[in-house]
Amino acid sequence: PPAPRAEPWRRTSGIHRVRNPRGLAAVRALWQAREQIAADRDIAPGRILPDRSIVDAVLAAPTTEAELVALPVFRGRAQRRMAHTWLDALRAAAALPKSQLPESSPPSDGPPPPNRWADRDPDAAARLAAARAGLAEIAETHNVPVENLLLPDLVRRICWQPPDGVDVNGTADALRAGGARPWQVELTSAVLSRALHATAD
């Protein structure tokens, strides 16, 4: 199966507003804390803490829980209840030595931009188109945003470099290896498996 993205936290929406390694370390720390809580509860990370809240907290650089929950995106009851968790993550990032800070520019470890796929690998482009269409149908049926079904980056990776087995079980294994949650695997593995059989012909 494809390897999970080396630094998936860099996909945080709005991260381009964070311009220094110390700030990126704070994004990473909040992202990792959110992922752990989401995994423990088996719910979508964005429902625990939206990406915008991560970036806003990093840019505001609060030093106390009161400063954190004063931010508009942290005024909800759930956010106030978990303020100590988010503040602990920010403090841990602030205390990191320089040697452990992330680089300002991300390493390139994924597939090329999808608009180049048709030229570089037409079959991969066909797989991605089929996957997107299938996921859109599932999203409509279950009334959830399509990006909540599977991370778009994971879909691209699997379509660009399919697992050795593209049957439902092999696809499910690849999804799990890429960090998909059990409910996501259950909803999407069959549709994605069919998409992985698509060709450009």
C-alpha cells in the first residue's frame, strides 16, 4: 500500500499564512493533538478542531487559556473545555529546540498536481476521475462533504500508485495504511476499488 504522507499536517487549510518554522511547529502540534483525539473518538478531525482554528491560534500565539478562548474560533463550549489540550500543544511547540523545528518548505513526497496526470499517466487520471465521481455519489447519498469521506491527498496517492491488490480488501488495507478511519473505509473501499480498475481507454 502507499506510504502515508510524511507530513500530513502541512495540508492544514490556511497554513500559508504561517511563515516561520516556530509557527509551523505549532500547527503541527495542534494538528497532532487533534488527530489523536479524533482517532480515540473515531470522528472527523475537523469536527474536533477546524483547520481555521489551528491557524488562528498559531497566529494569535496565546500564552494562557483565557487568551486562547477569547479568540472567536475558540468560543464554543467544546473548545473551552479542551483549551488546556490546545494550549499544552502550543507550549510544547514553543519549547522545541531549533533542531526539531520543521522546514519552512515542505518536502515533495506525493504525486504531481492532478492537472498533469493526463499527460504523465492517463490511466491514473482515469482512476482519479472515477474515484472522485464515486465519492461524490456517496457524499450526496449520506449528506456529508466529500472531503470528509476521505482526505483528497489520500485519494490522489492511491489513484496515482494503487496498492498491489486493487480488490475491495486490498483497497481497504491501503486506506487504513493511509490513515482512513473505520467508518471511512467501510463507506468508500468498494467504490474506490472499482475506480482503481479504470483505464484511459
